[in-house]
Amino acid sequence: MAATRFDLSHPPFDLLTSAEAAALSASADVLFFCDDQLILPAGGTVDSLYLVLKGLVREMAGEEIVGVYSEHETFDCRALATGKTIHRFEAHEEALLCTFPRQEVLALTEKNPAFGAYFFATVSNKFGQLAQKRDRREWQNLFTAKISDAGFRKPVFINATETVADAARLMKAQRCRSVFVRDGEKIGLFTTGDFRDIVANSVPNTTPLGERAQFSLLSCDKDDYLFNALLLMTRQNIHRIVVTENEAPVGVLAQVDLLSYFSNHSHLISQQLEMASSVGDLVRVAQDMEALVESLATQGMKMPQLARLIQVLSTRLMSRLWQMVASPAVFAGSALLVLGSEGRGEQILKTDQDNALILADGLDENEVAQAADHFTEHMLRLGYPLCPGGVMISRPGWRQTVQEWIRTLQHWAMQSQGDALMNLAIFLDAETVSGPPAWLAVCRDALRAGLPDDDTWFARMARPVEQFPNQKAEGGFWKQLLNREESARLDLKKAGVFPLVHGIRILALETNVMATNTFDRLNALVSKNVLKKTLADDISESLAFLMRLRLDAGLESLRIKKGLSNEIDTASLSTLDRDLLKDALLVVKRFKQMINQRYHLDRF
């Protein structure tokens, strides 16, 4: 950018062209304010955009600090449209401010859409447009690329009446590793992997292909996202899927094709899990998963998609561990569940163990207890800390039969407060890792059928949303910023993640939404007209942003070999990230007010 009278290299001015920045700089004025001097009164007229050149400015809602502005930061962007500010602004310490005329700024917002988004876009659009300015590489990846972008192998067909030997000759001639098998209206798939079973079982090579082909095919449309193909391959532990167009097979997407397009090695991790024969093997896989997370996060992969991918790998990791430590009888007679953020598919780095078991009747209790203890111990080796609340299968209360779980869940539902209701909330997010998924479905159905038809009960369930009031969760770090403390700590879980996740969870429970993932719940709540789409979009983007901040802090902790925490140092955030954090916390506050009003939490 060309030289200007003032430093306009920070958001939102870094969105301007050189000519636009020069013109705006030429129109600016400079004002000085003493300690505690009023800059803008609440409800006052706003005729300028303010840029802090030196000093500190505090934004006040009554006596509550709701914002702090230091060098290179601007205020009051939100008031430019209306011409009036809601809050008052005061110089916390001697402040030198650059002011840009309102009409000049408004003219630029019309000419420059990205610059205008900073002032007038909805929160969700602002996140989408401005978060891209972060210093990360542009990356064409699985959540933007289509299967057709990666290319797939053209289909080779053979009749079901042809023999295994015929298929081998055709595959050699065509240099392909699979062929489609036509059997009347049915289409099957025969691959090189099928030859292994043929040889092992001494199947004659004169056997008709119709007897050996697989006719239950897993497929994705050619216009589907590569990310969905990746999830399908990883979840089902398969090496290829059928590509369709208008539901007809048009090709095969092989693992090697996908990996050649996208080198994140998630399939290699999946293969390592399948071949793992010891806990030591699983430890190495867990370490590879951490490297994968850092690679994908650095390359800019969106948090919801990254969390889903890691959930698939993590649950397979836990399933393999459970298979290793449990006796054949216990493994076959149990369903291992993950709960909380792991169950929702929103945990990226390894945090507390949250798991449970549903058991078949008649299992040896000592065998189950021994396997559960070994599982918890080895989860520690894999990097999963113990759950402070004891939500682990090593605790007898978290391993029960279907009927015992039904009684426990209904008992929790009848409690008026405390751990019982939070245990119930954690269980609502459960996902089956291994064993029959139907057992969890039975428990959930029984729970929902037995819920009280009582508004007060849902209000009690929603009450923890107010467990960490904004003033206590946020006010501390604003005051730290005002005092120019080197570290201004904010607990992201208390301040933002938990209120959003738990509030959405209770709305989903009340309205019979079956999804467990928060982003899926939001979509379902919009379709049921429980939430307005604008609010749901703001919540979705805010939650994803908070997840990204927590991940960045967690990766830094891993690099310096420090324990993971939900806290971030807000003083170290970039100007843009601090601005987006403020927007996210305002969305949290708006959502909490909505929950408060819906469930009349002020009566408690």
C-alpha cells in the first residue's frame, strides 16, 4: 500500500486499495482526550469513525465494560449506519485519536464490498468475509472441491455370467483394479481385493462373477464434495467408492485418487488403525492425528469439517483400543459410547475422557471392570486426560445394561438440579463407537418418552446457560486489557462455547431434534422455525470462530509442551481476531437473552 498520513495497514483499512486509503487519510483529523474524558455519550450523534493512535478507550454499557480499544483499533463502526451510538466511549488514559468523516467512510463502504462488510454485514457474513484475511494459505481442499474436480476412473463393465478368469483378463487388459458387474437391472462391483478371498478359499476361476461381486455399493454423486467421500471411506474402512450421476454409476473413486489430490494422510491413519496390533501402535497413530490436525488447521480447514474428520478417526481409534483390551465376550456384548464434545463431533484436540458402556445381560462383571480399567489407563497413554467429573467407563455408574441405563436416565430426568441434569445433558450427545447402535437408540427413545411435560423442567435444564454470566466471564479480560497486563485471559468455554452448545442442546431436546452435532441441531431448529436463520447463522459462525481460537491456543500449548486449557490470551490476538471475538461474544449475549426469555430463567 502506498504511504499515507496514518498507518492504515490494520483492519478494516487493510481492505482498501492504495488510492482509497490515500483519499481517506487526506480527509482525517486528529483529536486528543485526557484520562477519563468523555468521547461519545450513549445515544450521541456519531459523525466520524475513530482510530486509536495512542492510549486506551473503554466502551461502557452503564457501568459494565463491554469493549476496550488500543492502538490501531477503531470504534464505533456499528453506529455509522444509524448515526447514533448505543454505548458511551471514554478515554481510559490519555488518547490520541484519528477521526475519519462519516460520509467519507460510508462512500467507501459502497465502493468496496469487503470494507463495507466490516461495518454493515451480518455477523455471519462478517466472519465469512473478514476471517479470510488471516495470515493463512489459500487452499483448495476437501470442503470446497467436488469429486469431479479430483477426477475418477471411467467404468469398465462385464456381465455377471462371465467368470472370475474373464474378469482377471479384462482388468489386466484395461489396467484397472475394479470392474462393474451387470446382473439384469443390478450393478455390482468386483475388485482386486476379491481375488484374495477367491485364492484363500480355493474358489474355481470358472465361477460366475455374479456369485462373487458385491451388489451393496457405497456411492457418492460426482457433484458431491470430496470431503464426504473421504468421510465415507474412512468411516467404512474401504478403499474405493462408486461415483454416480443421476443415481447411475459413472466411475470409481479410489483411495489413491483422493490421496493424490489431497495429501492429508487421513486414509493412511485409517489403515494404520486397521493394522494396529498393540497399544503402542495406537499411540503412534494418536501422535499422527495431532500432526494431521496442525497441518489442516494451518492450511485453513474450517472448524466444523475438521472436527467431523477427527471424530471419525478418534472413534475408530477408541474402537480398536476397546477391541484390544476387552475379552471377545465383553467386546461382542457391549456398545462403547463417547459423550459430550466427542459425541457431538466438536472435539479436535484431545481433552477429557467422556465415555460410557451399554452392556448385554449376563456378562462377567469382573471381566467388564478389568477391561474398562485398562481402557481408561491406555486412553491416558493415547493423550486423553482423565475426566475430572469421572464420566468414564472405569466408573461403575457409566457402564450399565440397556434397562439399567433407562432407569438411570429417567432418574436423572426427575432430579431438579445438580450433577444429574448435567449428566443427562452429556448423555444426550452420545455417539456409538463400537457395538450395536440400536442399544443407544432404545435408551434415547425411552428417555424422550419419559420426559416431564413441564416447562419448569426444561427451564431447569436450560439454567446452566447462565452459569457463567457475561460480566464475570468477559469483564475480567476487558479490565486486564485496560490495565495493559501482558496476559489478558479469557475462558472461551465459559464465555462462549458452553452457553451456545448447551442452549442449542436444550432447544433440540424440547423440540425433538435427534441430531447431536451443534451445527446440525442449528439447521434442524431453523427448519422447525424454532430459530431465525439469521441468528442461527450468527451462532454457527461464532461457535466455529471460538473453536478456532481454542484450537490455535491448544496447538501452541502442545508446541511448548504445556497442558491444554480453555483459556486464551486476548492481549496477544491480532486486531482482527479481537474484533471478531467481540462480535462473537455479542452473539453469545444475544442468544443467552433469547434462552432467558424463552425459559423465564429470571424466575429462578
